[in-house]
Amino acid sequence: MTSEYIIEVNETDFEYEVLAYSQNTPVVVDFWATWCRPCKTLSPLLETLAYEGMGSFRLAKVDVDANPNLALQFGVRSVPTIKAFSGAEVVGEFVGNQPEDRVRAFIANITPPSKDGLALEKANSLLLNHDWSEAEESFLELIEQYPDRPEILLGLAKSELGQGNPFDSLLILRNLGSSLGISDRDDQIKHLHLAMEQIRAETVAAEEEAARNVKLWSYLGFLGGLLLVLVLY
């Protein structure tokens, strides 16, 4: 996958696309291989974060089998290996697949926050909190600047779905087109169904947590009342 924020580099252009580029913008290099199973999980996450970062860093992908000299030069002994460059120097690295929160923390540590990146983070946070209407407003503001960004369109689709507007959500998904590889109707409905299942699961989890809190407070209230009775009588 190549885009404005994600590129594939090799032994010929690494110095220019990574080292020189990192003089102005951090570059995260993903050393991977086609046979690497953990890479199939980590690489898509890094790509998602690159899109979310909106240019706060560049993701450069290096196939170690096709570029063994680069792997040797930077001491890559296993894949996936992730190295962050700034000022043409390695400023951070980790080896192996990591939980999403740790990967996000790694990226945050080597990238300055951008205004647009913070806006997208806010919109996604509103989604997680099920503030559907406010999330919709936030995503609409972002779409004015980035009308073709798949993660923004998908967030808007989820906000519509959360407000009980599945048909509006499906129309938004149709605008995603080839950027998410869901150009035909069956795939659009499949992604809509997955989004519905995600929201349903999150809602059930939130309701269960709320029910547990109600039971806890009821129990604490009972204990408080019992203690008061014992004190008074």
C-alpha cells in the first residue's frame, strides 16, 4: 500500500525517502516479510495510525527479503521490527507485535501532535463514548478538509449508524469506493453489518457495566443503611 503517508522503500531510495525526509518529519520504518504472521496484524495498525496522523509522521515499509542489506545495516534480526527516525537518527524502536495502546504510545512519543490529528482523535473519542450527534459534527468538519479520507468517512458512517440511520450510513460507505476496497454493494453491506455489530457489542458492554454499577451502589447503600441502624440502635 502506498499513499500520501505510506510508502514502500528499498535499498536504492532509503537514504532519500527515510533519512533525508526525517530531517523535517519523523519516519517510522516497518521492517516486515510476506511470511511473517505477526506482521499481518501490526502492519495494518501502523497504516491506520499513519492515516490518523494526517502527516505527523511517514510510514515507510521495508520488505527484508527484498532488501537484505537494509536489514543487516540496521541490525534487524527478526520481524516485525519497527524503527523510528528523526534527524536521520534512530530515536525509538521495538520488535515483535505489540498491543494497540503500546503502539499508539510509541507513535505519540516520536510525533508532535497536529491540529487535524487531535481533531480526529476527538471525533473517535466521541464515537467511543457514543456521543453520536457530536461525533457526526466533528467528522463533518473534518470531511470539509479531507473529503476522501476513508477513516473519516467510516467514522461518519458509524455516527449515523449510532443515531439509527443505517441507510445514510450505507450511502456514506458507498463514497468510500476503492480506498477501502468496498466498491460493490455486497461488500458495503458487509462493512455496515460489521459496524453495527461493533456498536451493538459496545452498547451491551456499556449497559452491563452500568448494571454492575447500579448493583454496587445499591449494595453500598444497603451497607450504609445497616451501619446507620447499628449506630443508632
